[in-house]
Amino acid sequence: MSTLATQTRKTYMGLLARARPQRLEQLLPDLPAHDWLRRPVIGTTMVRGRIGATGAPFNLGEMTVTRCALRLTDGTVGHAYVQGRDQGHATRAAIVDALMQSDAAVQVDATILAPLRAEEAATRNSRAEKAAATKVEFFTMVRGED
């Protein structure tokens, strides 16, 4: 496993899970040959939360997820869990996971993950700018009575 893949697996798996399925399909239109270890399966998972991020955990509710596992022809295994019911999204995410564990990691990072990171950052910045436009600053003027 390459150093790039080892250091950033959690980061890129989250990025792939958050990516729009259509965009991931544009970036990876042709799927490499692979064998299924677990075909895409749709299920649910319990989402837990904490009040104020520090309180006791509680069950917030269930959400739909799709998971799969596959093996590329070189033996590299990829896994994916994505929100929703899109089996193609889970398949492509698992393929990218497997490719990131191979010698192709640098190329995959540059051609697939870098554009997704840039688009996510742009979306985040746009939301932050919209929120900043509605920010109200409160200040107190010194009245000189002291």
C-alpha cells in the first residue's frame, strides 16, 4: 500500500461518499475489470447524535446506505459505504479505494480526487460566503459615563 493511500484513506473515503454520483461517473466513466467480494447491497444504518457534541449519545434515526466490496485483477481489494441507494456510486467508490491502494494512487489522486476536493472546497466557500452576508455584528459604543 502506498504512503499516499495509507495517510489519507479516511479522508478520501469520506470525499468519495460525499461526492455527487453523476460527477464521480464523469471522472471514472470506464470501470476496470473486477470481481465482486460483496455485490452492492442496500440497507440501513443507525445514525447517532450527541446534544452539544458532548452529551450522552442517542439514536437519531436510520439512514439508507449502499455498501460493496470488490477485488481488482491485480488482487487489490476496495470497499465502499455511501449514503442512499445508488449502486453505481458505491461501485465507483470501491474501485477508487482499490486503485488508491495500488501503484496508480498518485494518478487517481490527481485525476479523480483532486477535482472532487476542489469542487467540495468551492461549495463550502460559497456556503460560507452566503452565511457571512447575513452575519450581524453587535457592538457597544462607549458613552463616556464611566
